[in-house]
Amino acid sequence: MSTQPMDRAPHTYSADDPETALKYAIQRVKDNRAEIVEGVISLMSPSWGHESTADRIRRQIGPKVDELGCIAGSGDLDLPGTSNWYIPGLAVVPQDLAKDTGALVPEQTLLVVEVTSESNGDTDRIVKRRRYAEFGAPMYLLVDRQEQSCTLFSEPGRLGYTKVSGPHPFGTPLHLPDPFDLDLDTTEF
């Protein structure tokens, strides 16, 4: 064993506060995606049921997303000033913003979709709904697989969304207002 000091590369980030350090670390979790919800780190491993639901939504809104010059995906969303870093089930964002490799903020989205699972249902129903509104996501679609319903929240304010459509049972068409202006078929959710 050598007694020589190990050569260590200098840190490649500048973290003057715990929020920055935590968000830097979460982006470097090897072979996994992870999010932070109110300071709690969770590894993301969506089930096929979750992915199937997100894909059905993506396919239905796809033509309108293209027409709007946007993309639909599940990239990182940062909530600056908090210990939150979300990975939504699906988000629609302008294509020019998606070219950057960094995280976006909720107000840069047109639509955020969360699909619940047994382990995160209350987080999506309560915490993320409140935070997405606080950070200006114009529309938040909650697909609640446990309750078998969809709820669309819109018109965000600091205290929450001021307009709610739902909950609508699966099978009931759900209208997505402008800029989408389409009815979402929820039969297969």
C-alpha cells in the first residue's frame, strides 16, 4: 500500500449552499433517475402501467405538441429556492427550451402530467399539486390510477390552482384547454 497522497480531481461544481449541493448530487445518481420531494430523495423506477398511461397521453397530444413547436417528455424540473427536483410522468415544453441539457422550471412548461402509483399517490395529489401551482405550471394533469380518475388543475396562483376540472372517472373525456384545445380519451388509463 502506498503512502503517497491520492490525486483527486477538484470539485467540478461550486456549491455555496446545501440546495445546490443536493441538486448537483441527485443529477449524478448512476444508472437511476432520482427526484427530491420536500427534501426526500426517491429513486424513480416507473412501472409498465405508469409508462403505458404516460405513453397513451403522449400519443393523443402528439400532433398538437408538434404543431405548437414543443416536445413531450419526462425531463427534470427544478423548483429553485426549495429542496425539490421533480421528474414528472410527462411534461410539454417548447422545443427551443428543451435543447438545453439543464433542468427547466415548472413555469416553462405548457402542461405537467403526473401518473400516480401506490407509493407516490399522496405526493402527486397534494405536494406536487401545490408546488406546481406555486412555481407557475399553467396546467397540471393528475392521472390517479388508484382512484381511477383524472383531474386537470389550471390557472396557478401562489396558494394553489384556482380552476379545477374533475375528478373525472376513467372513460370520461377530459378537455385540455388552449393551447391544446382537445379532448383526452381516458378509457385506457
